[in-house]
Amino acid sequence: MTSHVLFRAKNIGKKTEEGEWLFRNVDLELDNGVLTITGPSGVGKSTLLKCINQTITMDEGQVWLQEKTPDQWGIPAWRSKIMYIPQRAAIMEGTPLDFVDEVRKFGVHKTKNSVDDPVQIALDWGIRPDLWHSRWGNLSGGEIQRIALAIGCSFRPEILLLDEPTSALDEESCSKVEKTLRTLNCIWVTHSPAQAKRISTVGTFVMQGGDNSEPQTPSEVVVEDDSVHGQASGNKHNYGSGETRSSTKSTHTTTSVTNSSSSSKNTNIAGH
């Protein structure tokens, strides 16, 4: 057993419908910060996030949050604590505020002492308050993406599972969203090596199809100055802050990336 960290995934594997391994032997650890996942299209990066969230069943391996499995937490609680936000949120009935009201009625969220205001979070990203009263189908792709992210952040999950969360955003909006998300605990899939280098605070896992246990060439992640890209310390919910931190470098293998800093609390679209 490794020393206690916030989140661990060990030997995660998923097969295709044909029974071949899409990927296997994926090991991840995250204690505090942003872990990015890159790799070619088709290797299963989005599927890995869904396995972690328990949206789909993994074919081998196990995941833990604070040394408890999804079964020990209960699946609804697990999904509220490790919250998956897809690249493209489904178009729903009603308005974003209607959706927020419905999610807050779920038992796993009723017991929370407090949540943040998603309207205020998204305001920092250029989403006007009146857009929350618009029907989902009348919103642009970039508006939907930012609103879904703001809803997820507002419920304060321990970890956000992000699948290309800025793919529909222009450069300015992307920079604003990155600045916020780098203050939280995230496992972040991106196809952009430049973005991975920019936002990673604990390292990048380079995923490959099939067996991921084979050693690969260690790579270097540069954590850039926060005056440009935002603060990297985890889970403070200080949306819109701009504290600076000196640049640091960390080397890691692509098989497992670990941050040894202490566990943080209350860093998550809603688990349901």
C-alpha cells in the first residue's frame, strides 16, 4: 500500500466491445493540483475519465478517494466527490438555473454545508447573468461549456474530471477559465501539448492504447508563472484571484504521476 494520497487509480483497464484491450495498466495518483492526460486520439482518454467517475465499468483495476473505494463511498457520493464534466454537455430542457435547482435537491448535495454561486464563477469567464435564464438550446457551444464548468465548480467536488474543458473557447476565455481551474484539483484531458505544459501543476500522463505499464521516456512539465496563468495551489475556491508564484519544474515518468503535498478538502457538472 502506498502512502495515503487524495486519489489513487491502480491497474485501470477497459476492453473494447470486441474484447480487445482499449487500455490497461493505468496508474495515477493525485494529492493536490492539476494532473493532465494527453495522448493520441482513440487511446481511451475520455473513457478513462468515465471509468474513474464510475459512469462506465472498468474491466480491471481499482480507484480510491481518501483510501475508500466507490462502493465504500456509494456511487452517488463518489460521483459528487469526483465529478466528471464532458467536453460537450447534453442539451437539456429548461435553463441552466433550472438545472442547478434540480441538482441541489439530490441527497448528496443536500447534506453539503455550502456551495458556491455558479453565476458569479461564470461571470469571471465572460458569461452574463442573463444567460442563466436562457434555454440550453439557445446557448452557444462556448457558453454551454463555461456554464457547465461553473456548475461543477460550484458544488466543490474533491476532484474535477475534465474532458477538453476549453475546446470551444477563444483564447481570452480559455485563459480566464484556466486561471480558475488551476486553483482546484483536476484530472484534465487535453489534446494540446502546449495547454498541458501551461496548466499542469503536478505532471502529465501520456496515455497510449493497450499496455501502459511499459516504461517511457521521462518528460518535464514547466509550471508557469501565475501572473499569466493563475495560481496552482489546490482547492482554495478563490475564483478570479491573481496571486503570483515563482516558476517550478518537476520531472516524472509517464506511467504514474504523484504530488506529495498534503491532501486538500472540497475541491467538483453535478454527480447524478
